[in-house]
Amino acid sequence: MMLTKPCSLPLPTTGIQVTVAVPNDQLLGIGQSNATAANWVTRNVLAHVPATNITAIAVGSEVLTTLPNAAPVLVSALKFIHSALVASNLDRQIKVSTPHSSSVILDSFPPSQAFFNRSWDPVMVPLLKFLQSTGSYLMINVYPYYDYMQSNGVIPLDYALFRPLPPNKEAVDANTLLHYTNVFDALVDATYFAMSYLNFTNVPIVVTESGWPSKGGSAEPDATVENANTYNSNLIRHVLNNTGTPKHPGIAVSTYIYELYNEDLRPGSVSEKNWGLFNANGMPVYILHLTGAGTVLANDTTNQTFCVAKDGADPKMLQAALDWACGPGKVDCSPLLQGQPCYEPNNVVTHATYAFNAYFQQMAKSSGTCDFKGVATITTTDPSMEF
């Protein structure tokens, strides 16, 4: 799970692997000041470990293509964040990287001909050196939907959705004779080949975003609920089968599904607002069954419940329940302290909701663990979407 706000979901004791993101609007400050980077790590990482299983920090998002003025400080930002982790002896547990758009790769098919946009070599080469030296991985966002849409019919829909293809329909790299049965693998291998073009052959890849929109405008006829469900279900199955890619068979590519919630207020086309597994009200857009996905993905999207402060509850009773949760209830409420990520908004309702839900989750949602003498209630709406 990738969080842009560490406060957005209480995850202690769940064991879920969490990647915390540095927002783009904080990148310049962190990239220019070691102290700023250390302070960010203190507030957004140290305040949550070891209770929350943070395994990576994503510094910015698609910086080279969306915030090029920050590109000169990108590698410095990664190094400063990493130094702060070293100082806390967390550098082995938590890796540092930065997600890229796949558009930084040119001539992506056949994959063996792919290379990074040469104008970014002054950033990409030291970045790959950093990733190699720290045992980290290259983060890449892979969207077969966009490749399919931009191909003007050249790429078959089945090829983009992981649907089975007859052998004569598979794409073949003429240079390597490798066969590709889906766009996802071709884009991942293009990234491997682009790194090898710069003489980096042992940096792993993590796909930090991939998905399919469930709704589109008149010019986006294939952005449908059926196709979104098909793509994400097949993607999960493909990753969990550990098939790897044609270039690196048997080497699983860790992948994050984009995204958890639709974004009604996001600018752009209809599809831009509709990549989520859930609507903004917390209701599932479609039933994505994750059976067989192991402990992290064991629950279906229909099984999400949260514990929140009840509307109209007496503030004094809320405060008493909050005090109990943070005391005898053994909830880690340090993120609610002034200056910490979850302090704002500073009112008893939001603080109580944080503590109630943290207790509810750490008690495995057991019966009776979301009552707090009548001032709490269970909901299917994620409270982090409201605060």
C-alpha cells in the first residue's frame, strides 16, 4: 500500500507493507536541505515504526515529466532521505526510490531497443548508481491502458487486458525472439533493457502504479467496469504466479494497483477520475475478488469496515473514550500530538476517530470493539477520505 499521507490509515499490527510518499510540493525543500529531509523522516517515518511496517519511501512522483524544475535536486533528495534512515538504523528495512512515468522510456517496442530519454541521463545515471549502491529498486508506473489508447487500434484490447492470445497473435521481439503475451510484460522488459543500455543490469523493478479506468467519456469506450475488473484481476493473478517477464522469467515484479478510491475532483477527462476500486463514499466500484492472494490481499473489496466517532456524540464522552483508547487500550496515539502528522484537524472528533479505528483494526474488528460506551459506530466509509 502506498500512502501520500502517513496519517491517512491507521495500520499498526496489520503487517501490511507500506510505502510512504514524499509529495512533489515538498521535494525542492528536501532536496536542498539535509535537515529538512531528516525532519520529514522523523515526522512521517519514525513516528510510525515499528508498529507500521514501512518498507519504502517514494520521493516525489513522476518528477522528470511533471516537475522538471525539481529534477536537479531529485537525487540529492533521495540521498538526504536515505542518510536520515541510516542515522536511525532503518536503511536496510526501508528502501528509497522515486516513481517514473513509463514515458521516460523511448522506443519501448520491441523492448530490446528501449532506452531512457537521453536528455535525462544527468539525472538517471546517478539515480541508478544510488539505487544500485543502496540495494533499492527502480520505480516505474505502467499503464497498458494508455499504450492501448495511443496505438490507434494497433494494440489489441485482449493484449492489453492479459487475455489469452493465440501464438500467432503474440508480439515477438525480433532481436531476442522473446514472445510477449501482454503489454505489461513488454513495458517492464523495456525498462530492464533501458537500464542495461546504461550498463545497469542488477537493479530490480517495482511497478508503483498500474490499473485500468472503470468509466470514460465518449472518446474512451474501453474505460468500463468490466475491463477494469478484468485488467486488475488478471494483473494480480499474473504477479502472484511469479511468472516474471520474458526477459526475467520467475522473477516476480512487485506491483501496486492504482488506485484505492476514485477522485471526483481530479481535473481532466472522465477516465482520470475513475481509476479507483472504491467510490469516494467508500462503496466498491466493482467486486474485485482477491482469493488466493495471500494474507495481505485476503479480503475482497466488499469487506472494508472502519470505526469512527458517532455523529452528535457528547464531546466529553468522546474525550474520555479517546483517553481510554490511548491509555488502557494501548493505541499508539503519538501521531496525534502537536507537530505530528495526524494532529490536524485538531478536534476531539477526528482525534477520537483515529484512535477508535486504530483500536478496532488492532483488535481484528472483533465484536464489541467499536462501541466506546455508545460514542462510536462502524462504517464502510474510510474516515481518512474525510479528514
